[in-house]
Amino acid sequence: MTNMEPWLKYLLEWAVPVLNGIITAKIGDLWGEAKKKALDGNNSDDLAKYFLNQSRAEKLTLPTAPPTSLPTLSEFAREIGQEIPGLLADTVALIHQRHLDSKKMRWEEEKAIEARLIVEQRETLWKIAAYQRETTLQLPEVNKILDQWPLKLLPSQILTSGNHPKKLPLRIFIAPLKFDSISNHAEIPNLDLRLSQGLREFMALHYPLHSATRATEFLGGAWESKRFHGEASIKALFGMLKSEPCVILESEVAGDCVIFRVAYWGVGQSHYFYQTILNLSYREFLQSSAKQRAAQWKTTRDKLLALGKTLADVQRLGGENAINLAVLEEAEALAAAGIDVGELQLEYRVTAKDWEELCQFLIASHCLVAGWLVDMHYLIYEDVPPLLPELLPDLMTNLGDKRLLSETISTSLSIYQDIFQAMAMARPAWAPELALKIAMSLIHLPDKSWAQGQVIYSLNCWLHLHQLPPVSAVQALQGCMIQLAPSDVAYLENLKSCLETIGDDAGVAAVISLMATVTTITPTPQLSANGANFVRTYISRSPVATLAICTSGDTLFSCGDGSTINLWDLTDPRTTPKSTLTGHSGGVVTLTLSGNGRILASSDKSKNRSYIKIWDWQAGKLLWTLFGHKKQIHALALTPDGKILASGSHKIKLWNLETGESFRTLFGHKQWVYSLTIAPNGKTLLSGSEDTTVKVWDITTMQLRRTLVGHQSSVRSVAITPDGETIISGSEDGTVKVWDFVTGKLLHTLTDNGGAVFAVAATDWGMSGGGWAIAGCEDKTIKIWDLHNGDLVQTLTLHHDVVRTLAVATIANHPGKMSTSLGPPHPHILLASGSDDGTIHICVLGH
């Protein structure tokens, strides 16, 4: 047993009840005390009756502008606290009322209703947060609150710093840890700076602010002074920042102990949670560390004596360890004589190594707790699966102790399952998918039994919805005859993908056997009034980051969090990849295809460097691995002939793919480059950046031609029409802008996009002959705009999460190349969309 092991066990024992307290507090805020009571008693009938009785006709209405006489924070909190439970009671009441007549409603319809109501609930919370943010700084008690304000940043700096009104990042503050009261310890490291830096590196690597799914802003160094600790400071922070989800990690030295406390509140919570998560005797920790080093030195001492070294030599070589070994052997001798050594003054000499071990333990503890809290927050508010289980093996290895991995995973899983059970009460039709998301988060663990157990749990939730008995293994599905709906097929596809990753071949065969009993598993194509023909759905194993379609229209490429690239055969009705490209060591971030369809480029992310791989995809051959970027590569673009590649991180590099060498670096953007595209003539490069600009570069002269300014937030995607005359840009400010390529003139600003725009695509023909701009949006929809007049042509609702990527191809319906179900025999546009929900939808857009 290492010195870390007992202390980590101690942390786990403290953490579970504290984090469960946060979950309980959140349940109380979101669903009311009656639901929490019903949840504790697992009595869903009482729960349904309560919300049906409490259902209210009136909804919360927010003022469009701040009132002349502003309410106090406490009055506003009471008002919101009175309104939210009634609003959310309506949500849950409608859900449970549908359950009472479930025989008359198909499950996929109920799932859609539940999803819509949850979205409305979250949008209401965002509106409340926006109103609180707008009025907080105008309240008369601001000066009194600032008397206890513990931060170097003023409230106005924090409240106005967010650029994402519907994607508020979770902010993490860390209070300083000082050992000023300890004298005669020159070996003490600067724990405050070390702790902040260790947590900063962990958050930046795994939970960065620019993350699309778990945006977390770590504000290390923001705490003003060690004078400000305790409830008064937390209350002051909550009073001013209740509109912003926050975590405060507070450590304080009290006597011989380090007290680690955590505070948390989410969007729409009427009160904060503040609790001690660990009370650690640092003196005992240091003594234990010195004692263990002494025990290890004993083995070394015996080897030195066996080599003929004198006791004097051993004492000289051992230094502090030799002195501590003498103390240890004396203690062992006294204990053997029946003396209680706990009553004696037996002090081990503490060195910098012991303080370093304490520092590493505190860093690991803060990373572990921060990871739990971020995962909890985004699991509850955004349905984002936990990330921490995937990180635990490395975190335990860094501590030099893998033996606690199983116990730490078990603790984490119990926390996530508590959240899942609470969420499943509000959305029973989504329980199987929610449980499967947790299973997917466990797949990367060395022991696959963790994921396997969660898969069985998810499967039994699904069987329960079909009024079927539970099973102990997936293989029990073999030979079952179940009436499946389209939503069931999507779930089974996800289940099959999960089992494939785990390596459960028998389970995969059972799921395939079950799906084969259905006469048709593909949704019936539906032709809309303007020619949007839904074709089929592919299920990815993870959120879909980037898509590309071959110009022939028969092959689709996709990448996500995994290290492989999937190739899908669009002429085959089967919904599994026809092949994969492997070779990346990290998760594939993005990919692009050359205009002639021959060359594929892809980039991955790793801890220290990002790599680009160039493929002859038809031969399945890796041509080049390119090195040059130290930071993550978000964007790639190839010239039509596949000879030049552009790659974007904080800078843009141009590569000669005939030599594999970089021949130019383009500087100009001040922040991340999120999107690149090359004009059809191969001579012009467009780049969209976090700095809100679109830049137009001349590849021939390698000079900046012009900068397009107009967006108010990050430009996430740029595109150009096939005729090369029009530029399209999509931004997190919720707009799509249409620009004239030659003059740079802004032609249209398209605003009805439902939140941030993460992907855009362009066609050169549409309903009016003027072309289409297509946008993938934060609100899970796809918007199709007429480039000629700027009118909204169509809104496609296909996904259950953010639409992250789009790909289009203008193709003919060649015999034998494309199934006749894809549309009429004249040329048409094939649209592929990928989402964080792990699905890829294929549509045909016709005249």
C-alpha cells in the first residue's frame, strides 16, 4: 500500500454523501420537494398524482425590460422560486398524463414530447438567467454585497464576459491555500500556485472553455485574499452571480488540518450548496509519508550492508531516511513490548519529498472533485455523458497508485447513476438512452465489465418500457420477437455500436437478430412541400464532428471522438460503416476531401502535439503523416486537385502534398481558426476564426486579400458556392452572413437560426435558382435559406442535439450508383448532417 491509498479512500468516503447532497439540492430546485420525496420512495404513482394536482394554467412571463423599481435579489429569488416549480410541474405533469394513456400513443411520439418539454424548460431557465444578469448590477444592495466580495474581478467583469447567452460556461474559482502559520519548514512548496497550476492544466486539457459540450472557465488567481473564506464570501458570490453556474473549491488550513470545501449552484437554482468535502490532517499525512519512506529505506540499507558498507556509510547515504528508520524501528520494538506508541512523542523528519506528495494528493483531489462536478452539471443540464471515467486510469497512474482505480470508478458511477435515476423520473421514455450514454462513458476503461453492467441496465430499462421481463445478458435477446418502432431501431443501433466497442460479439449477434425480425427498419421517406426527402439514418459511436461526401455521391466519411474514420456506403441500405481508416493515436478532430475525391486529410488530438494524416482512401493507404502544429487543429481544406492542404489551429499552414512539407504559415487571426475552405478554382482560401472575422487569402501570392467583419462572436464555419461567387459564414452569434466574393460586400444577414450556427454549406441552385445556404444550428435544426432573396425556405428537424457538421454534393441519379429511393432521375443535392446525438441523417434536396 502506498501512502496515497488510505488518503484517497478517505476522500472517497467523504465525497459520496456530499455530492449526493448536491444532487438532492438540484432535484429540489428543479422538480420540487414532492418529487424529491417520491423519488426517495421510488413511488412514481404518487409523483404523477402530485404533479397532475399541482398543474397550473399560468406560465412564468418575464418582463422585456427591467422595471423602473427593481426588486431586491431576495424578492426576485422568491418570485422565481415560486414560478419555476409550477412551470416545471406542468412539464412533468404533461409527461405523466401521457403515460396514463400510453396504449394510445407510440413511444417515439412520447419521446418527442418529453424532449420538447425539456428543451422548453431549459430555455426558460436561460431566460431567467438573462434577466438576473441584466438586473443584478442595478440592485440597491450591491455595495453591501461588495463588502464581502472575495474576488479580484468585479461582478460586472464576470457578468459581461460571456459571449454565449445560451451556452453559459461553468465557472470554477479556487480559494488560496496558505501555510503561513507553520514555521521552520523551508521545504514547504508554494502550494497555492502549484494547486492552481495543476488544476488549470487538468481543466484546459479535458474541460476547456472552447469545448462545445463541456465549456468550463477556470479562473485561477481570481481570489482576492485568504481573509475571505467561509459562508459570507459564498453568499456574496451567489448574490451577484446566481445567473452564472459556478463551482468554488475552497481550501483552508485550520490547526493541523487542511479543510477542503466545495460550493456549487447551477442555472435557475434558488440557493447554493456549500459543504466540507474533506477534512485532512496534513501533519498526519506528512508523518505517514516520512514513515513509508523510512520503511522503503530499510530494504536499501540491508542491501548496502550486504555489499560491505559500514553503518557510518549507510547513515551518511541515508540522511533523513536513515534517521526516520531509526524512529520506525524504535516504534516497532516498543509496540512489540506492548507499549502504545500513540502516547509517545515519536516524530519523523519531514522533507520536501513529503510536502511534494501532499501537494500531488491535493492536486489530484481537486481535479477529481472538479471533474465530478463538471460532469454532474452537464449531465443534468445538457444530457452530456460523463468524461471523468475515461480520465481516471491516467489520473490514478499519475499518483503512482492504480489499486484505487476500481474504487474510484465505483464511486463515480454511483454518483452518475443517482443523477440518471432522477432524470429518468422526469423522462421515462428516454431512460434507456440516458443509461446507454453512461455506458458509453465507461467504454474506454481497461475493465470492460463496468460498461457491460451499465449496458444491461440500459437494456432492461428498454425492455421495461415494452412491458417485457428483464434479462441478465444481451444474448437473451436472441430469438425474441418484439414490435419495434423507428425510435427502437435507433436505440438498438446505439446498443450494437456500444457492444461492438466492448467486444461482446454474442451480444452484437443477438441485437442484429432482433433487428432482422422487423420488416423494415428504415423510416419511410417523406417528401416535403419544397423537396426535402429524408432517406436514412446512420448511427455513429460518438458525437459526429465532421462529414465529407465524395463527389460521386456514393461514399460518406465521418469522424468524432474516436481514433477511426468511418466510411459509409450511400448505395447500401445497411446502416453500418462499410470500412474504417485507422492509424490516428488520438481522437480525430476533423477531416476534408479533395475536390476530385481522391485524397482525404484528417487531424487528431493528443496531449503534446497534433498530427495530420493524408490518405489514398480508395486504396486504404496512408500517404503522409504531417507534423508542424503544437496546438489542436480545428480545420483542414484541400485544393480540388489534392496537391495543397491548408490546416488551421492558432495559425494557418499551407502544405505541399507532393513533398509532405509545409511551405508557408499565414498569420493574421488573433484566436483559434475554426473553419477553412478553398474556392473551386483552387486559388483562394477562406478562414473563419474565434476572433469573429472571415479572412480571404490568395493561395498563389500567399497574401491576405481582405477581412470580412460583421459577426459578433466566433465564426464556426465558412463555405463558398460551387460557382465561386458567394461566401457563407456561420457564427455563434446566431447569424448566417452572405457575402459577395469579388467585392466583400455583405448581401444578407440571416438571423432566424435558433442559437449558435456550427456548420454551413452552400449550393449554387435552389427553389428560385439562386442557390441555397444551409445552416446546422444549436437548437438541433437545419435551416435552408434562399441565397437570392434571403428567405427561409425550410427548417428540418432530424436530430436530438446540436447539429455540428454538414456536407453536400450535387450529383446525378446514376443507374447502379444510387438507390431509386433517393429521388427523381434528374440532378439533385445530397445533404448529410451530423450531430452531437451520434446520428448522421441523409436527405435529398430537390427542385
